[in-house]
Amino acid sequence: MSPLAQICMAGKKRKREALPSQSKKLKFVAQDKTKDNAQARILLLESQILESRIHYNNIAVLIATLRDQDVRQGDLTVAVSLCRVFSRLLAAGHMTKTKDTLQDEYIVQQWLKERYTEFTAIVITILKEGSPENQNTALTLSMRLLKDEASHLKNSEEYVWRAGLFPEILRALVESDAGEEGRESFTEQYLQQYDDIRLYTFTIMSEILSSDNPREIAAVVPSNVIKVLSDVEAPPTSKEQISNFYISPPKRAKHPLYSLKAHKKAAQEAWLSLIRTGLGTAHRKALLSLVSPKIAPWFLKVELLMDFLTDSYDVGGSVSLLALSGLFYLIQEKNLDYPLFYQKLYSLLDAGILHSKHRSRFLRLLDTFLASTHLPAALVASFIKRLSRLMLHAPPAGIVAIIPWIYNLLKRHPTCTFMVHREVRTAEAKQQLTEEGMNDPFNMHENDPMHTNAIESSLWEIEMLQSHYHPNVATLAKIISGQFTKQGYNLEDFLDHSYASVSCLWVSSAISLPSGLVINVTLEQMLDAELLKDLKKPPVIEYEIPKRIFTKHEAESPLQNSLLVTLWDFS
């Protein structure tokens, strides 16, 4: 083949190879044109509807187009177009019956309302099942239609909130498995901004949770309701602060919307309805953690929470701890009388508390509960003694948190320092103590901290810990035997420690340990911690054993004679 022919053939080959990429470009262009044509067709149908009634059938065409799309990932151009159509129809009064409405016009209005119901049902489905982006769009469209209904439909003030579109919006938000994006948008853009939306959200949530048929309450509803209601900010302090409304406020001055009591009552009913649904352990924990900051401030009668908190305590474990936290808040802030509080708190001090992953949280709460200097000395002594006894079988990380806490408690309650140093007055008592010892008067099995006789006992357990196998624990335990010159220790410096963190740190006289380390380490991590521990000075190592200790070296030997030979003559 001639060179010219080869060049021609190569050119043809390159052209043939370029055809697939050109076909792809043409395909993309065709798709773009198809998309543009579809959007242009939608806009054309919309403009025709607004021009004349003879084109109302275009509404059915647009709804059918929207229904055929994928609600999860589909394009919502049709939905936006239909929203504009119905908003203008509502504003023009074409969907409202008047005295002058003819029979033919009334039939058209009924047909428009049916199409409007179809459209809103599709939007609610998108809000419940759509992608995050589509959920936000559906929420915006539905809230826009809600505002238009309230503005242009007669006698619709209560209807739109209680029986119209708003209950369907809330039901879709709380029943959606993947509606996190929609719920966040709702709380940020509407719930936290408008007083009327907040009031009716509480009201509708209560109705959703109070359904007579348990099947109507989906499994995800309690979790989603907790997420929505927990984002509500603190209640207004006066009725003058209730002034921001999404829909034009009612003209009646005594409307519940203007009443602070009505807002709190609605919130109280919503939370109580949630509590009555039969919560699981996870939901109960979530609610208990919200009692003080979120739930109790909205209650008109906080004593209604007492049954929930006492029932939660009976569950046991960390749930009991969270329940006691809520009870203490009610006692301290709302002056509720609960005489068995410290007895139930004392019962939580069992063998597993210092091994629990909730140890640090428990000690923080315990420090808060016993902060008052007006507590009886016998009560405080029982807590000190019981934890001292539990330390004998506790891990080092638990011990280093308890000892400073006991030190602070003894400083706060000087009457309990008799447990540290108790003098034996008579010689006979000293002799009997030396020969026979004594029985500890502390009753470990007594449930009432006021009757344990702990104040008559001593903290011999801490003295035993001064001989603990772990050097840092032994050093820390000695602060109880020294003079109480330090005002107190920062408990946060001793919490959240593991065996590794205790091993890596040499406890100095200042007793300052960093926090934030992980609990439950492996044996390998323990050994690494011991090997990596910093030493104040290297150990003395004898590299060569001397050949002569009591006699002099030979004259030609470079080694020096030992100190013993220099001082004494052993010949």
C-alpha cells in the first residue's frame, strides 16, 4: 500500500473512532433539549391555566405528570408550577363559594378542590419519602399552600391548623424513616421562629401520640417526636413575647394563641402523651436527659413528672441514675418534696458502679447531690464509707476518682473527719484493740444511709490502699493521712481515666491528672503504659562485677581499689 493510501486509511480510522464520542455529545444535547422542552411545556400549560378556565384540564395533565415521576429523585418543576397555579386560584377566590356562585361554577370549584387534594397528597408523599433536597422543596411548597389557605379561605383559621394541611405535614415529618433533613428544616425555619406554629405543633403532636389505635403510631414516631420537640426553645416569660406569627393572628383578644398558659398547657400535654406511649429504654433515656433543660420549664404542674421519674428509677442501671437527676432538679428548682431521694441514691452504690462505663457521669451527679453543707453528717458518712469499701475491689481508674472526691467531702463536712483519726481514750481500750482488734460497726447491708453507723467507723480501707500494688494509687491514697491544707481538688482532673492513663502519669504532690482518656484498655496497652512510663532517674546498673572487694588490686591493674580497702585493712 502506498504511503498516500496509508495516510488516507489512517484518516478514515480516526474519523470512525471519533464517531462514538460525537454520538455521546449528540445524546447529551438531545437530553438537554428534551429537558428544556419538558420545562417549556410545563410553563406553557401553567400559563394557559391562568389565562382561561377552558384550560383547567391542564391541571389534571400536570398532576398526572407529577404522579408518574419518581418521588424520591424526580424533578419537582411540575410541583412548583402547580403550587403557583393553586396559590393564584386561592388568591383569586376561584376555590371559594359565595352567595352569588352559580351551580356550574360550584361544580368547577368542587373539581378544583379535588385536584388540589390530589396535589397536596403527592407533596406530602414527597415530604415523607423523597430525597433530602426534595423534602426541603416539598416542605416549602406545603407551608406556602398552608399560608395561602389561611389567607384566602373563609373561616379557615382553625381548619388549616387542626384539620387541614398542617396535621398532614407534621405526620409526614414524624413518620418518615429518612426525614432528618425535612425535620431540621422545619424546626429551624418554622418551629423556632413562629409562636403559632409552635403552639399548634404541640397540639397536633399530642393528637398523633394519643391515637386510640396503636397501629397508627409507627415505630419511628417516638424518636422523631423527641427530636422535634427537643428543638423547641425555652418558653416565653410573658405574653408580650408572643408576637411572631406565621399566619395573620386572630382578631379576638382572648384567643388561646395570645395566652402563655395555653402554650405551656399544649406543651405539657404533648410531653405527657409521649410518656404514655410505652417508651423503650432508649427513648426513656433520651427523655430523662431532657427533663431539666427542656421538659420541666414548659410544665404548669411539674409534679405530673414524678410518676414517670419514679417508674424510670425502677428500671435500674443508668436509667435510674438519669431519673435521680431529674428528681433532684424538681427538688432543687421546684421545691418538690421527695424524702426517699438520698435513700434511692445510696442504693445505687453497688459493686458494679465503679466498673461501669457511666462511672464518671455518676460521680459528677453524686458530687452535685452532696454539695449542700446542710446535709446530716451521718448521711454523708454513709456515702463516704460505702464508696471506701467498694474501692477495695475497684480498678485503679475508679480509685483515683473516688479518693479526691472523699477529700473534698471531708473538707465540706468537718464533722466526718472523725472517721480519719479517732483517738482511743483509755488504756484498757487500747490493750483490747491491740490484742483482739475490733469489729467494724458499719453495716454494709443497711439500705437507709441514716442507720448504717458509718459515722462510728473509720476509713481503714483508704489506709489499706496506701499499700496498693499500683504506685500511683498508693501515692494518691496518702493525701487522706496528711494534713488537710488544700482547699479542694478539681474532680474533673480525675475522671474519665483508664488503667493506661493512670500508669502513664506519676501522681505528684499537686495531684493533677489530665482527663478525657478512654476506659477499658487491653492487657497489651497496660504493659505498654508501664514500659513508656517516664522515670525520674535511670536505674544504677552494674555492668561488671568487681573481682576484688576486700583486697587491693594488683599494681599494674587500671582498676581502683574499693572504698572498704581504703578505709580498713583486712590483711
